[in-house]
Amino acid sequence: MTNKPQTIVVKIGTSSLTTGTGQIAIATIASLVETLSHLRSQGHRIVLVSSGAVGVGCARLNLTERPRKMALKQAVAAVGQGRLMRIYDDLFSSLQQAIAQVLLTRRELMERNTYVNASNTFKELLSLGVIPIVNENDTIAVDELKFGDNDTLSALVASLVHADWLFLLTDVDRMYSADPRTVPDAQPIKLVSSEEFHQLRVEASSTGSQWGTGGMATKLAAARIATSTGVRTVITQGKYPPNIPKILQGEDLGTQFEPQPQSENARKRWISYGLIPMGKLYLDAGAVKAVTNQGKSLLPAGITSVEGEFSAADAVQLCNTEGLELGRGLVNYSSSEIELIKGNHSAKIASILGYDSADTVVHRNNLVMKDS
């Protein structure tokens, strides 16, 4: 499996990076650094998505529990992020491995120009043999644009860098049919095929640990995003980083999710899972029929009303007149522009706006209908 260099994204959570008291688990981090440096020396391209800034900040400031107030959490993250990177830098430097810090908010992956910039930066770092260490920029992220957890962030980064593998390191050795800590006869799940994924039902706690934000539910959601964009995904034990190369060599460890075959639909699934809708477009019956049954683009003539403020290239929900969501798409015009051209034929766009950047409000290639 590892004959040719692979692009590998590894996500480690707060529960693996810290002890029960919130102190840093140095032995785990050292083992992770050694494993990733070794993989890098074999020619693989490595990206590390690391949680832990808030947990490390809490330990530094002697806080006994994770803060709930946004401003305090952001301040604690600012304290913790520097300390976390200092630890990584010391350990990676001892193995002569260069690292870089990349802090992202969801906005960077939603906007076309910053998405391309981020992609180019990762490409250059990986070509230089650097291991980028990625975290959410907790200090400036606002609630509605947060990833919510680094599982989601890692899946979107894996898509961004066209990774071959995404490893989600957690506090259990693999996924089970129920929580093995409370249900003794929970069955291990070793492999989930792309066909089986939508039928998968597990008792997945969504709460995570005291210090972290992600439970098994967020890992399943991340695996869904990553596999839909062609990335093979693995859930495995965070306290044993040497399992990563063993899994790459074919050992039966962790839970593996087979990637979806790469197709035109990969982009559409990414629109479904990766983007936050910034507004809504309400469609008349003719437009509903055109986009739902006939696979056509959305034209301004079929739009009855606009909700929310958004820019061109943002994602929006497409709804019928009753408000039922039919699908999602990337718009070619802003909300204020659509407000002006709605209900009109495409031929009138230029005379109404003074320009026309597209005949369609949402092109069918950027349109994802529910259950499509």
C-alpha cells in the first residue's frame, strides 16, 4: 500500500493529547512526532491537524474546566496555541523535521479566492518537506463559522490537499456498534464500504470528553465528508501513533471507511457537507420542477424571494414556497443582486444590473438536490 508516496492527514484530539486532568500527555505527543517524522522521511506528505489549544491553555492558567463563554475560550486558546506549537517545535526539531503553523477558520475554506490560496500554501509546504500543523483559529472564529470540532476541519483539509488517507486518532481502538465503555458486548466495526456507509447505525456519543468537543458522531460526519471526496478514512487509537504505519502496511487495526469513487459528484457532495448555507432562495413550482426533476440550472425567473445576506460564490439553501429545503447550491450573484433580478428572464440581467456575469443564478454543476 505504501510503495508510492502518499498524502496523509492525521488528526489528533484533545483527549489523546492531554491526560484526564488536562495536563499534556508528553509521551503520546513524542510518539506521534516520531511516527510522523519517520513517515515523512519515507517520502510521504504529512499534514497534522491538532486540537488541544484550549485544553493546554486551561492547564497553563490553572482552570479546572473548559470555559463556556466565547471570549474566555478564545483568550484561553490564544494562551494554549503558542505553548502547543512550542512543544511540537521542540520535539520535531530534535528529529530535524521542519513544521509550519496553519490556523484556519471556516470562512477561508468557503470563499473561492482564500480556498485557492490555502490550497497553494499547503502545496508549497508539502513540496518543501514541511509538516503543516493545522488548528482552527479559535481566537477569531465566530460561532456560525466555526468548524465545531477539528474532525470536520481535518476532513475538509484532507479534501483540500487531495489526501490519500485521513487518520482520526481518538480514545478508542476502533468504532463499535455501541460505546464499549458502557456496553460490554458492543461489536467492533472493521471496514465500512462506500455502499454500507449510508446504512451505518451506531450509538455515537456526540459530546466528546470534558476537554474536547468531538465524540464519535463528529468522526462519522468527518468520515462522510472525507470519503465523499475520495479520501480513505481510518478511526484508530490516539495513544498508539505507531499504528498509523502498521495500517498503511495493511494490518487489521482501527475502523476503515472506503472512499467513494472519484467522480463529478465528489464536488457536489462537498457542497452538501462542507459548506454552511448563508441564505435561502424560494422557488416557484416551475423552478422546483426544473431543478428537481429535469436536472436544470436555476434561473432568476423561477425565484420568488430571497432570505439572508450573502455574496456571489456562497452556498445557499433552495426551498419551495412552503420553505421545505430541496437542495443547496453556489450562487453566481449576491443576495442584493438576486433581489433585483428575481422573477425576470436571464436576458434582462444585463439591463437590470448593468452587467451579467452568468445567465444562471445557480449552475447545475454547482447544484446539489437532496437525495441526489
